[in-house]
Amino acid sequence: MTPLDGWENFYVIVGSSAGALIGLQFVVMTLIADLPTARVSPEAGGAFATPSVVHFGVVLFLSALLSAPWHGIAAVATLLGMVGLGGVLYGITVLRRIRAQSAYQPVFEDWLFHFALPLIAYALLIVSAFATHGHARAGLFMVAGTSLLLLFIGIHNAWDTVMYQVFILKHEQRKLE
């Protein structure tokens, strides 16, 4: 029995959710792409919309990684650490994108959900990689928590982006007409 036994159902549910949400986000973004907006900013999309797809993709990847029939935990822990490090580096990229865009002035909630919480999640993934070597069960629970955190961050951010596009920008456009 490996430390990964018993996690299959969790990662089938979480991974399926992430995959479905990736598809749904593409559909919604395609639908709102045709809405007239008061201002267009590709930089804002890279700062606020793209990270949601990345977070969902990471959750999907983690679900696949932890559902594979590994014989041991060492390779899994190494991959978890690499994903966490990549996520931290991506978080720094998102920070630069948020600061570079001028279409929207971020508020506290934006900084929390688009930068701070994802950075915490990816840092936790790095910690879980180290923890998994010595305490596999605790490390795997950290990965599960990280997966859920990234899933909920992605849901929040995708919803926030759509609401902004539909209600704020659409309302501004109506004022201009």
C-alpha cells in the first residue's frame, strides 16, 4: 500500500471540476468577447483572466499526477516542488502584469485573490513537497488543501472577471451611447 492509496476519488472529483471549469471559462470568455466594452486592454486579460485558467490547469495537473499509479512518493514530491516553484514564479509574473496594466485599478480583494492567495498556495505546494518526504500523509493533505485553494481562487477570479465585464464595462458602454 502506497501513501497515495485512497486519494483517487478526491482527485477524480477535483480534477474533473478543474477540467470542466477550464472549458466553461473558455465558453464564457468567447461569449463576452463580442460584447462592446468601454476600453480594451490585453494586459488586463493577462493579469486577471489568464491566471484563472492557469490555476485550473495546475489543479488538473495535480489531480492527474496524484492519480497515477506511482510505486513511491519521492518522484511525486519532486514534481510537487517543481510545480510549486513554477507557480511562485508565475505569481511574480502576474504581479508584474497587474502593475503594468492600466485598464483597472485593483482593490484589496484583487490583490488578495490574484496575487497573495495564489502565492500562498504555490508556496504551500513547495512545503508539501518537503513534508511528503518525511510525513507523506501530512504532505498529501497539504497538496489536497492547495488543490482546493487554487480551485476556489480560480472560481472566484473567473466569476469576478465575468461580473466586471458584464456589469461594469457594459454599464460604462451604455453611458457612452
